[in-house]
Amino acid sequence: MIRRLDAFLPLVGVVGLLAIWSLVTSRGWVDPVLLPSPAETFKAFWKGMDGGALGFDFVKTVYRTTMATAIAAVIAIPLGIMLGSSERLYRSLEFVIDFFRSTPASAMFPLFLVLFGVGDETKISVAAFGAILVILFNVAYGVMNARKTRLLAAKVMGASRLRVLFDVMLWESLPQTFVGLRNGVSLALVIIVVAEMFIGSQDGLGHSVFEAQQLFDMPRMYAAIAAAGALGYGLNLLFLTIERRFVHWSGK
């Protein structure tokens, strides 16, 4: 019985947040113009998602985030395996990787605007740039920290360097690779939403939040923020589910 109730524990925080929000708005502790009630926000959310502009903006942000993450994964995973398999090569490029990984992606907006102009290409490429470095670091780290016993066993059995790389190191690095993918997709979403706010966008959740704020349409603004949060949570949960399905042997 207790274990069954444990499944509902994550809902406690949600219910608590809604209760506090409702109390604050009903008591008038915050100007209702600045903080609409949960009911008003949900109404705006439902109206926007049910054939409204918010649904279209949501789909556009999903598309851009998915494209950026896919591009980042295709580039970063092979490079991470290659760098991780050679510690000397990784050490020689470590400063460059850490430098760009530590550089705020938003600082790269002007450069990518010059290269790609105002359009989806800029938003996707900046987000992919940020995600690449996160995924690359995690994949390389996973390969470098592959369990020595399995590597040694493969070499003793006569496996070639290529087979060790793909049959042992690649699989050993998968748990850390998924950590990188989860962090990468979260960062890509953040960059995409910020880019939609400020890089001449006519759609997307970032544009929806910014436009609603400019028009002082607070229920719509909070609804767009909630949609962005739900998207981020959903993407993270998706990668976590895939990881548990295909990397169930992690740590064994």
C-alpha cells in the first residue's frame, strides 16, 4: 500500500505549488494583472493549445530543438568516441573544448547571425553548437572511463583496436552519453527559446512569451512559460525512458 502511494509523491509538489499560487491570487497579495490565477492560466493554455497560436508555437519550438539536438548528436558522439579513445589527443584539445563549453551560447548569436542571417538556421545552429560541446564532453569522458577489466579482457581475447572501440568502449560509454544527451537537449531548448525571443522570430514559445509580455497578456505569457517547462520536462523524461530501456545493464 505504501509503495503504491509512493508513485504519487511527485504530485505533492505540483499540488502544493498550485495551492500556494491559488492562495496568493485569491488573497490579492500580488496584483492580479501581474499574476493571474491558475484557472485563468490553464484557460489560456487550453485555448492556445486547442487550435490556437500556442499550439503552433509549441510545434515550432519542438522542431527546432529536435533538429538542433539531432545535429549535435550526429557530430558530437563520433567525435567524443574518437577523442576519448586517445587520451593524448583529448588532452591536446581539452583547452579548446573547455573554452567554448564555458562560453555562453548567447554570446555567439551575432556570429551566427552574420553567417546564417535571420531565420531557423541561426537558431538551430546556435543551439546545436551549445549542445555539441556538452554531448562531446560527456561521450569522451564515458569512453575514457570505460571499465579497465572489460577492456583488458577484450584485448586478451585478441580483439583488434577497432573492435575494442566499438564493441567495448562504445557500449561502456552509453550511460554517460545519455547524460550528455539529456543535458544537451535541455541546453538546446533554453537556447532556442531565448533565440525565439530576440532573433527576429515570428513564432515559437520564446516569441509567444515575449509577445504576450509586450501586450501585457499575462495569462497567455504564463501559459507559454508552462508549455516551455512541460516541453523541457517531457524531453528529459523521454531520454531517461530510452536510457532505462536500452542501457538497463548500466553499473552491472
